[in-house]
Amino acid sequence: MLKLVDGDAAIRPDVHALQLLISGRDAQSLASFKDMAQGLPGYRISTRLVSNGHTDPLYGVDPLPDVLVLHLSQLWRDELGALLQRERGRRPPLLICGPLENREAVRLAMQAGARDFLPEPVVPGELRAALLRLVTETRSGAQHGGRLIAVINAKGGSGATLIACNLAHQLSIQGGKSLLLDLDLQFGSVAHAFDVSPAHGPVDVLQRADSLDGVALHGFCSHFSGTLDVLGVRSGELCLSQDVPLEQLETLLDLARNSYDWTVVDLPRHIDHLTGVTLEKADRVYLVLQQSVGHLKDAARLWRILRDDLGVPAGQIEVVVNRYEKSAPVSLRDIGEALRCERVVTLPNDYAVASESQNAGIPLELKAPRAAITRGIRQFGQQLVGEQHRDDSLFKRTIGRLFRG
């Protein structure tokens, strides 16, 4: 039978503590793990001894724990398979204890969303350190899985859509499975940039967001390539942003992040609840402008809104000067001083190439791979993919443990 044993209640319960469930088929191991984690700040601990025909470590658990520690048994393939059958949104952050020498077990665990792996015999200090990392990540709202990139014009016509489309294409080549999402629900042109005719648009998906999983989201998209999905606005479709509930957008963005390695969102140039939520959730915001006083004034105002009103960290905002001209009256120094940013990225003035690419509905990498603007956006992709690799500490720790000795 399934047995659930509540952890010892704290003398002064922390109502903000995370629920930690330690699950497995070996009672002695569960007791040992519980002793190691006992007294760890930020957690309330319970254990689940699975001793009947069910292999799902979360079978019958409601509500789900905030963090799951799973001790793999000889039935590890069935245990991990049961987690994989769950929708991504129904899998809590996972810490695996078990046979790291088994490469297939590690592969399945990573697919199931494992944050860390601890080989047996488990060292108490390593378990506690891993759990402290998880409580920090969870409370800071850190999102796991893919990364969310938002692109927005500082002034109309700056080139955000061109950059969003071609950056998504570059990431699909360099960084894995990617989604390009058009949130300009009235005048979105992403579909035209890839010469696709969407059967479904963002409004359709937003209306069904609560019932979708990654497979269903993929089915609603246009498939430009095996690694790039496009969710563009349908021709003739009209939707007012105030008609879209905030919860639906949050659900869609979380689903996209968990279903794709990269999600690039082309945002309209205005601040409302849709753009605000997206900008707050984004891992990187590209603020696109050109070299004129009007662009600079609007960029300064938008920069202030992002930092002061929406609370987007300055380190997550990157200024992109499109159609850069060295001799333009507004210099890079002017832009840096006005926006108080240390780094300004430039894309060359390659108007003819960009226009041909957009008119033909063919990404720059396919239309003009040697063009200067293509090389610039290619470097964007390389930068982002490089940052992701440097931040992938889980992968590094796992590989180190797999091959040490």
C-alpha cells in the first residue's frame, strides 16, 4: 500500500516553507534522507513509501509538493516513465538519488525535469546543498527549462519584428527547439516574415491555455522547420489586449518555456498587461531603436518604465541600435549616456537586404547568409546560446559525476 508519513512539525511552523516530499520504495533510505534534511531552513518535510503496484512517486498526491526528492529503485525506468507521462506543469522540481552509472536513467531523469543528481551513498552535505539551491531558485521565481526572449521597439518601425524573427531562426539552428510568438494581436506580421498561413493564432491558444500541454501547443503552431515553430496572428484576426485574461498569458508563457529551448516574443510597442507580464517574465529584453532624437527620447522613457515601473533588472535589458551609421548625429555614446547603459549592440544599415528578406518571407540566414546584418544577428544567437551553456551548472555537475574516476 501507499504510505505517507508527515515530517516532524516545527516548533514555530513557517507558513512560507516549501513542501518537500521524499519518495521511494526503500524505507531505510527515506528515513536516512529525512534525517539529513531535517532542520533545513525553508522546508517542511514528508516522506512517501511506495510499496504497492503503483510506480508513480506522485500517485494520489494532492496538492503536489514544491520539491520532490526521488530515490530510484530497480524499477527506475517505470518510476521516471510515470513522471514523464505527466504534463510538465504537473512535475515539481526534482532531485534524483540513485545509480548515476546508468546513463539511460540519467537521460530519462533529465527529461523528467531533474535539477540535480546525487549518487549513492548520498553525502549529507551534498543533499543539503542541493536542497538549499532549490529553495533559493523556487523563491526567487527562477524558471527552469527554456529561456524567454522579448523584443520590443522603442519607437515604431525600429525593426523589432525583423530582429525577433531572425533571432528565433538563429536560435533554432544554434540552440535547439524554438518558438516564435507574435503578441501584436492586431497588427502582427510574424507569419508574413516566414511566408506561413497560420491555421491558428495566439488568440486561439490563449483561450485554450489552461488545457494545453507541449504537444498540443506544437500542434497549434506553423512549423517552419523541424526546430522552429511559429505562432503568428492570422489574417483578419482582431483581438483587444484587454479581452485576454492575464492568467491565460502567464499559463501560455510558462508552457512555452517548459516546452521549448527558446521562446522569442515579438511585442507591440505599448505597455499593457500583456506586454508587462511578458517583459517581467523575460530572461532577456531587447530594446530596439535607431539613431534619431525621437528614437532616443522614446527609448529613454521605455527604459525607465522597464526598470522602475516593471522592475526588470538593468542587466536583463539590452539596447540594440538597428541600421547603425557611424556618422549619424546621435552617436553610440549619446545613447549610452542617455540610457545609462554600458553596452549598446549595433546592427549595420543593410536596408535593401532586410527588405528583400521580409518581402520574400525568407529568413536572412537563408536569403543572404553572408550579409552584414545576417552576421550581426547570428552573433546575437551565439551570445545567447553561449550564456545558456555557461549557466548550465546542472549539466556540468552531472557530467562530472558521470565520468569522474
